[in-house]
Amino acid sequence: MNETAAALRSTEPRVYLDYTQAELDAAYDQTVYEPNIQQLRDRWASASERTRARIGQPERHAYGPSTIEALDIFHTAASAASPAPIFVFIHGGAWRAGLAKTYAAPAEMFVRAGAHYIVPDFVSVQDADGSLFPMAEQVCRAIAWVYRNAASFGGDSNRLYLGGHSSGAHLAAVALTTHWLGKFDLPANVIKGGMVSSGMYDLHPVRLSHRSSYVSFTDEMVQALSPQRHIARLSAPLIVAYGTRETPEFQRQARDFATAVGEAGKPVDLLVGSDYAHLELPETLCNPHGLLGAAVLDQMGLAASQPQTADARNSARRTRTIAATVALSSIHKSYGITVMEQDTLPQPTTSAATRETEPEVQAGILSGDTNPETPTAIETDQRDTHSFGRLALWIGAGALLGYGASRLWRR
């Protein structure tokens, strides 16, 4: 920023943190940070078409009274004697766009791993008179339908997992912090694990941004539908993820949410995709060796290297995660340090040629045509258990924190 621009900016009022209105608007606008976003949307659609061509069309079931309230079920092999776990994915689209059929691409990974993959459709915000309440209610109603009807399609209602991306991550987080017993007469732990990628978990700054031009935010809505304010109701282990090429607010929202969950004593992992943009990160959910794919399969007990039973498989790692979250937050507050969690593993290739071939590379891995021991160009990131372990070692080594901090974080 040159001196003239800096001087001009210094005269502009701040609307949230250190953001001017224009800056906050940009921080909640994916097109500013991801100019090829339409290409990525088209890629999701074409990848989903190819997935259906390979594994077949999903079963379509209504879960509610309106036409839009229906969901797609991609079946894995299961029987009444051996029901399979279920993964429900809530799609994004800024609350305005997106259809279940566009998000079939991850289905092949789950089906081959031994899980049913389900994507519900739900009303858009413009068709709900600007309110997010109908969207949240429909998403929860879809989850309740899946739980109650799991046996009808060979699903195990006691192994129901939930994920979402972008505005879908927000809605998934709302579901994860829903009062299930009071609203749906279902167990509080109806969801056994959650993954939220690149979402919004506190609606206050979102309300101050340009998104208020199409969402009719109210105080009630912000309070009721900000998952970060209802962490006490969270009963499932949680994965929070974001990419380092995302907008600054989407990165901050993820970090703050993960930290708040950890400080509340809840099991949480923070995954950071180095050099992934907003719509690139969820592509890793299509690959069992990708950042999100590997993490979710591990959470579900479907990873090849993990047993499929017992919470003990995650207990030690989760305990370290919680301790690291709380300690890092304490260090931040004590020393006034702002740390950006960065994954230091090899970065994905970002050339146009490579990106155009990514869906085919993923299909090769899923069908066994590619050596699984060799990471592909877009899948070089590996799981970062909350990212705080390595960060803490780096921080502890610094002269600023000194010997005491390094002892706190030593493994």
C-alpha cells in the first residue's frame, strides 16, 4: 500500500476489528480471493457427473413436506446384519446456491471405504425471504430422517457422521450444536463426529458485511445460528478445516472456532490446507489420501491403518489437541502474539494444466489405477493434528517465549 492509499485508509471508519467496510465486504466475498471460482464450480459439477457414471445414480428420498426437501443416498455394500456407517454432507453456496447433485463427487470414496454418502437439498435463502432459519431447520430435519430411517437403506444410525463446506459448514455446525432431544426427540449424541470446512461460526461480522444485502439478519438469528455461541451443546468430536488461500475472515473464523471448542474441553482437530483456496479444499474430500478425505475416514474408523471400533483410537491425540489449543490461546493472550497456522508440508501444484487434470487423478486413486503410496499433485498436504503441535514447538524455540514456554509444549 502506497502512502496515499495508507493515508486515505487511515481516515476511513472501522466496522469490525481493523476492517473498513470495503475490506470486510471483500473478506466475505470468495470471488475476490478466488477469481477462477466459476471454473471450480464447473469442475465440481463435471466430477459429480463422472462419479454417477461410475457408481450409479443415488436413491432419492423425501425427508420433509416441501418439494426441495429431498436427499440423495449413495449406497455402499451393507446388510441388516452388518449395517454401514453414514456420512451426510451439507453443501455450500453462500446460502444462495448449490444442489445435491453437484456434490456427488465424494460419494465414490465413501462407498468404496464402506460408508453410505448422503447429500440433502434444502431451500435457498432468497426462497426463504432472507431468513437462515428455514435452511437450518431443513438440514436438521434431513439428519433426523437419516437417523430414523437408517435401517431401511442398510445404514447404522449409531454411526452417523456429518460434514459441510462454506455456508454448508455453517449449517452443519448449527446441526452439531442443536438441542436434538428438545427439538427432535432424538439423543443428544445423534451425530458421532463432525467436519466443517471453510465455514462461518459467528454471524456477527457476517451481518456487518455485504452479505446483509441478501440475508435479513436479526439479533435473534445471529444469536441462535452462531454455532460458536452454543459450544456447550456440542457432543461430537470435531474437525475444523480451512485453506491458506482463503479470505482472511474465513481463516480467522476457523481458527477462532477451533480454539473456542478446545478451550471448552471438547475434542477438536484443526486442519490447515497449505495453498488451498476456498473451493479447492473440499476436493480433497474425494480422495482417501487427501487432507479432508483421510481425516474424515479416520474419524469414522474407516482408515486402513485404524481399527473400526472404540473411542480409544483417538483419545491420546484428542487429549493433546485440547491441551495444545488451551495453552496456545493462553500464550497468545499473555504475549500478544498472532500466529497463523501454516502447514509446512509440500504444497500442491497450482498450474492450470495440473488443476484441469485433478478430477481424473482423483478418479485414478479411487479406482486403484494410481499408486496410493505416491501423493498426487493436489494431495500433498497431510493431516495436521490441530496444527498446534508443530506451531508450539516453533513458538517455544523462539527467544520471545523462552525456556518456560518450550517446556510447556515439549512432547
